[in-house]
Amino acid sequence: MNQYKIALLAGDGIGPEIMREAVKVLKAIEARHRDVQFELQPALFGAAAYFETGKAFPQETMQICDAADAILKGTIGLSHEESQKIPVDEQPERGALLPMRRRYNTFANFRPVYLPKELAFFSPLKEDIIGDGIDFMIIRELVGGLYFGEKVTGINEQGKRYVKETLEYNEDQIKAIVTVAFETAQSRKKVLHNIHKSNVLKSSVLWNEVVSEVAVDYPDVEVKHILVDAAATYLCLNPGQFDVMVMENMFGDILSDEGGGILGSLGLMPSACVGPEKSYYEPSHGSAPDIAGQNIANPYSMIGSVAMMLDMSFGMKKEAHNLWQAMRAVFAAGYCTPDLAKGKNVKLIKTDEFGDMVVAELNKMPVT
């Protein structure tokens, strides 16, 4: 019997609704595989945790996450007005998300940008640009750079307010994420786009030096260097040229959101945040407080994050593939939740109905 402990951090906004569908899928997978058992441990995280405990990442939640084999995280955050009720240092991103990344050193963020041809109607891009579909992986360094550097605010000698934030990387951090990217590229099409800004930033100069050093160990992978601003343009004009892209933290934050844009929604982008000993999996989109509680949010990114967890943490690659195909089948049959429909000619269903349909499609597939 393979037993896996999973910490469930439902979070805020639509988080609890889409997490319920993830749990539904996990229970279906458990029923399909008699030799697999999931021990699910719910815990508070984000704004919901702060309002109940005074901490966005409470000690009890830390202990549950420490003991887990993997962490499944929902969405966090509130509206701007509601966020003002929480002290700045306990607001969900600062008080919960960044500390979790630090705690488990989840340095490698995987964000698949995937849209098969039959789902191309979601994308704002023209049909001739989408071609046979969109399928590439963004790999983002997640625990370094500007987001984690020293931050100073104050009043200067002229009496003016100022802020100073430090972008810092060392060669070991760069080598770690670049190695992950080369390994991923080697398992796919053997093409790696290195995204940088070396014409301006010294950090990118060092980054590129390390990329060239690591590339020696992967002679079968073709490396293409591209400036981040050019990459942003090409993502819209010719996304098919990309297969694996690697970049530092802030570039990855921005370009992965653009990736969601070319798909038509961040609701179509799950993610994995991988560390040396523990990983967490989460939708890339926000908590959508404006539609919370209405049972209309699509759980694709949440269920897709389950698929990535099955594959990357538990070695259940075939069942992960089945789960992707099950979700694809629901969309291909013409069903969609209102949040993604946006006037498209589809049959509208609720959040829980989407989850039910995914399970039904999954159960049609042979157990391998």
C-alpha cells in the first residue's frame, strides 16, 4: 500500500470551492487504485487563517505541512478593501506564501501553458497563430531575486521618501534552477529558451554565464537566448516556437501571467512549486473574491495541480495523464463554467458539476 499525506490549504475566495473538487478527484483516484491511500489534512492558510488565528501561516499549519508528503494549496488573497483589515506583514502573500516558499525552499516553479487545438476557442489569439495548439513549460526561479532581496524604506537627506530593493542571486541558486530546466528540456523537445535582460542587468550577465556552464553537460539541448521584452512579444506573435523557458523570479511572475493571457485565462494554468524535499501545487490564478460562494469558478487549475502532484511527487504519471485527458474531454464535449465562458457558445455548468464530469470521464479509462 502506497500511503501519501497531503496538506490541504483551501485558502481564500474561491479556494474552498475548487479545493472540494480536488478532493473529489483524489477520492476517485483512491477508489481506482486499491494500493494507493491519501491521508488528507486540511489546514488554515492565508487571510482565512489570519482572521481565525491572527497569523496567515499559523504554527499548526506549519506542522501539518512539515509532516506532509506534498502540499495542495488553493487560492489566497482578498479584495483591496478587505486586505486593509490585515496588517501589511500578515497579508496573505507576505505573511503566508513567501514564508512557505522560504520554509521548503521551493525554488523551481513549473507552469505549463497548454491549450490543445480543440480548446483554442478560449484563447484571444488568432487561429493561424495557435496552429495545432499551445504547449510549453515556463520554469521560474522562485525563492531569489528582487522578491526576496533586502528591502529598505525611509526618508533621505533631502527629506524625500525613498525605497531600495535588492536583486540578488548567487551562482548556486542559478545553477539549481537552470539544471532543472535543462533536465526538463531534455525530456521534451530538447530546446531551451533562456530568458534574460543582460543588456541592462548585471544579474542577467551572471545568469547567462551559469547557463553556458551548465549547458556543457547537456550537449543534446539547444539553448536559445532571448531578452525578456522580446519574449513577451513573441509569446503573443508565435508561442509555438517555445517548449521550455527558464527565467529569474520577477520575469517568471510576469511572463507566466502572460502565458495565462494567451490561453484565455489564468484559470487554465495549474502550477508546481518544487523544493529539494517538499513541493506544493497550486492554481496560478487569484482568489476571485467577486465570484466566491457562487459555485461558478472553474476548478481546472486546481485539478490540474492535482495531476502535477500525482506525476511529480507520487510517480503516478499514467493516472496524471488520464486526469488531464478527463478534463480535456469535458471541455471538448462543450461544457464550461460561467467564469471561463465569456460569451462563448458552450453549455454552462457549475463548479461541482465540472468536478463530477471529470470523475465520470476518469472512470471510463482503464486503470494502469
